[in-house]
Amino acid sequence: MSKVTPQQYRDAVDRLVADYRAAGPVEAKQRNYRPVLIGHGWCAEVHRLAEAALLLVDEGYGHEALILLRTMFETTISLHWLSQKGDAGARGVLAEGDRTSRAALTDLEGAFALPQHLIDAIKNLPVEKTDESETFRKFQAQCDQIDSKRELYSVYRHLCGYAHPSTTGAFAFIEPTTRVPSLRAEPRTGTSVVEATAAMCLIWAGRAFDEMVSGKPRKQFLRSVARDLGLPPILPPVS
């Protein structure tokens, strides 16, 4: 993996995005549409985030692209988890969505005069709590079911340093090599991590979604790109 150049990662991302856009209609396995509907949205989001991140890199905003990597990485892991859990996982995602909507409504009711039909619509959502909804609620739990060594969660936590106010983001604008640390207008963060992480996410998100549709139409292509980059072609199964 260390022998792969940033340009090779970049070329791979371009190939992965182009192949995804060229893919034709997909058919859910066993007519099980719920996980496919959610998975399609997440897979599309990962691909668009990868394109957006590289646009930022091209304009000299590689540091800011790292914020998008955090969402891209999190969505990729959740997509893989969903592909393994199937319809039970989809029900968990939907249940957690209903829970967060209700929680947000409680907060908003005290601050704004919301339309009554909106209040009624959210309050009438069915309440469901399952093992999968509890796992989906805690991203670390998803990572632990895939990777017991917590390497995936460690990457996520590192990327969170760029997505939230933290010393990780702040210190990128400090030059520590001078006798008295000086302040920088431009960040020190390199951009090669953007291309490499985007390639990983596109391969793993693509394979996860491919497992959810009939025929696994992109399997061989995604495997070949992973092989060229020395990357695992798919994340480990959920334990």
C-alpha cells in the first residue's frame, strides 16, 4: 500500500466514480427493498462526497476536504453494517430515525410555534426499539461488530478532529519547527490522505451495496481496483 502514489489513488477514484455512474438499474435480492433503498442513498452520498472532496483538493482546500472524509468514512461503515444486517438493519435505521425526529420535536416545541400537523405527524410515528436500532445509534458499536481491534473506529475518531473544533484542526495552522511556534495562514495538512481514504471508501461502499443487489454486478471491477491499490476488497463480516 505504501508503494501506491497519490496520483494512482486519484486515478482510481476517478475510475470508481465513472463506473458507478455508468452502472445500470439494480434489482434487490429477494425483493427486499428496504435495505436497498437506504443503501442506495448512502452509496450515492459516498460517491458524491468523494467527488466534492477532490474538488476541494484541486482548489487548494485539502484541509477542509478532511471534514468530508469523516462523513464519507462513517457512511461507508454504516453501509457495510446495513448490508450485513439486511432487513433487520433497515428496520433499526428507520426506528432510530423516528426516535431522533421525536427527540428533535421535543426540543423544537419549546422554542418555536410549530404547525400542528407537523407535530401530529411526528408524534404519530411508531415507536420501535430493537438490537439493531441500538447498534446503529452508537457508531462505535457498528465498528466493533466489524473490527474487534478498533482500527476503524480509531480512523473515525481521528477524522472527527477535523470535523469538530479541536487541537487537531487548530494546530494545522501552527508552524512548530521554528524556535517560537509561528502562526500560518495556510494549513500544513497534506492531501494524499484524501485520495487514499476516498478510494478505500468507494471500494468498500461499492462492495457493500453490491452485496445487496442481484448478481453483484460491480464485484469483479471493484476487486480489480482494490487489488491494484493493495487494499482489502471488502470489509470483514459483522460478528
